[in-house]
Amino acid sequence: MAKYSVGTIVPAVDEEPSSVFTAGLRMQKFEGAAIPMFPSHDGLKYAVGNPHDFSGRPLRIFAPEVRSFVSRLSEQLMADQDARKWADVVSFAWWCRKANIERLASVYDDGILRLGRGVAFHITPNNIPVNFAFSWIFSLLAGNANLVRLPDFAFPQLVIILRHVKNLLAEKPYRELAAMNIFLTYGREEQITLDLSAMADVRIIWGGDATIRTIRTSPLPPRAIDIGFSDRYSFSILGAGRVLALGKSDFPRLIAGFFNDTYLMDQNACSSPRLVIWHGGSGEAVEAQERFWNALGQEVVSRYELAPISAVDKFTQVCRDAIELEFLNGFHHFDNRIFRLQLRAVFPGIEKRRGNCGYFYEYITDNLDDLAPIINNKYQTLTYFGVSKELFTSFILRNRITGIDRIVPVGSAMDIGLIWDGYDLIRSFSRVCNVC
């Protein structure tokens, strides 16, 4: 397993004579009361931040020092040649740029006094390298102190971001923020999760349904809240007529956008489409499919390297689908890079069919109401091209759809923001102090 190389990873705090243990947590006496400090575990390691100095006291949302820090982080990442090699790091840095942060701050400038809830404990996924950074920044902008559990594997993107975070937090203007943020790692020790959860005012869990259920067996303090970002399913709707009508200058942009939505994260992101709906008559849809997938195949050949294990996994999945799927109507492929399974009907439970690395299910319809019976609260993002927003709005309202939290143009699936999975993250991660 790769090791973190950002600064010094130190063990958990040694017990001091003035502290006592209560319910597995270190408690430090403070003006006659006991406040929770860090648990002592050999398996708990700190990548960035000093647990001796940790402060869980919140700031106001979009505090000036936080805005300054985030925009400085953006500048440093954009100037780093190593960072610029990674599209997901560049996207993170671009999101953090000063103009965007100031714009977002103005959206929440409503005269209401909002502060962070206190300590946010983040449990981030192992398969999305930059997810930890977005989760942390969202919570930091909401005014929270943060305990961020890093992925098990030290991705290059993660190491680059943490290096800049560590260096910035060492600067004098950000000393207060340095005391509010800890990036840590540990293995499968349930007791550490129990102890860190007991410190949290908000627990933010990114992971599969089973992971979230397991983490939630670790209780939170009475006023703390849980926000889980679980397994979700996303799909795309392409207007066949518009795809065919696109000129030579615009068509490559559609292909590049779809590639970014799917292949950049090997379809591991919850917002990456796995089902492609072709909206239109069968004749024009077949013609549009041929144009679209041939062009995508050329894009994939030039930009994507398929790992051998992924090729094996895809072949295994297509064999399983051929045996199990009642509504399978055909199979097409562009060498190992694109697998397409044609469906003659969509069916409840299709969201459980999970291919990766260029594995798509396809269905042709001229009536979007065909989709209504299959859409449940597991559906997160719908990307679209060549279909009007008004059509989606009426479809959702008419069918009283229980799922779909995002509807964005093709190419925007990975554009994470402060509204995610149906949550307003700033308002969810903060509390209102009602001043009358």
C-alpha cells in the first residue's frame, strides 16, 4: 500500500497526567468541565494537523480567513506543474478560485447569522482521489472544524493537495484554521470510528450503502447529525435528432463532454452515467447511435488506457448480463473500450447493474414517461443533450418522481457543488443563531 509523504505522520497523542478517559475518549479538564480531546490509538495517524492544538470552535459561514485560504490554495495548485497533470486537481483548484468563492458567499449573504455546527467528521471514499478535498472545503466554508479521514491509498492527487494545504496552514494568517483541521488515517479499527464519532457535531459519510449502515452503528452525540452520500445511479438522455444535426465544430464538444462524465473516473463516480436513453424515433436513434459511439471510440482510443483487470471485469459483467437480463436486445462493442448493451425495455432494478470503464446500457424511446416506473431515490444525476429543460420539469412533476437530484448538461456530471444529492451543503453543515 502506498504511504503518505506529506509532512510527518505522527502517532496519536500520548496520555498526559492531567487528562482522564471517559467512554473511550480522552477528556481534558477545562475550567471545571471536561471537553473531548483525541482518542489514543496506535492505529490512528495524522497526515496534516496537530491534535494537541485542535479546536472545535466554529466560525461564521464564509468567514474572511476561510475565503482567503481557499483562494490562496487555488492559486498555488494552479501554479503547480505536478498538480496541472491531474484533471481532477485542476477542477478542484478551479472551483476554489476567488471569483467563485466570492460569488457563492454572496448567495448566502441573507442577513441570517449562521455558524458551523462545530466538529465535522468526514469519512471519504477510497476510489475518488479528490473527494476528500471537496468534502473538507464545503464544510470549512460552512464554518466547521474538520476531522477528515483520508482514503487508504495515497493517490498522487491527494498528496499534491495535502502538501499545499500543510504549507498554507503553517502561515501566520491561517494559524486559527490550522487548529481547526486534522487529516488522519486509520485502518479497520471500529473503536477509532466510535471515538471520533463521539467528538462530532456532524458526520459526513461518503460510501456504499453497506459502509454507511456500518458507520451509523457508531453513535453520535444527541444534537449531532448524520449526512450520508450513498450509492447513487446516474443516466443520460440524448436527443437523437440534435445529435445528428450537430455540425463538425460542435459535435466534438459533445463527445469530449460525455467522455469527461464517464471515463475520467472509470464510471466510479455516482454522477457518471451508466444508462443512455436515446430520445426520438427508432430510425434516427440508430443513426445517431452509430455517429455518437464511433466518435466516442476515437476519443477513448486517444485519451484512455484500459487496465487489463478492468477488461476482464467488463467481460465478466457482459457474460453475467447475457445470462440474467430478460430485456437484453443486443450487444455492441468498440474493442475493449466501449461495451453497449441494447435494451428493448427499461425495468425496475436496472440501477443495480453496475458496469465500469466504458460499460453502458441503452434504450430508445420517444416518450420519457416510459422511464417513470423505474426511477427511485437511488437516481442522482441526469445529464442531457438535445432535450429541453421544460420537458424534464413537466416529466418530473407529472410523474411525481422520487429520484433525480441533479439535471445538468452533458459534460457537467462531475461538477460538484454546494447543492449535492439534494442537500444544500452550507445550510446542512451549519446552524442558525436566531437574533431577535
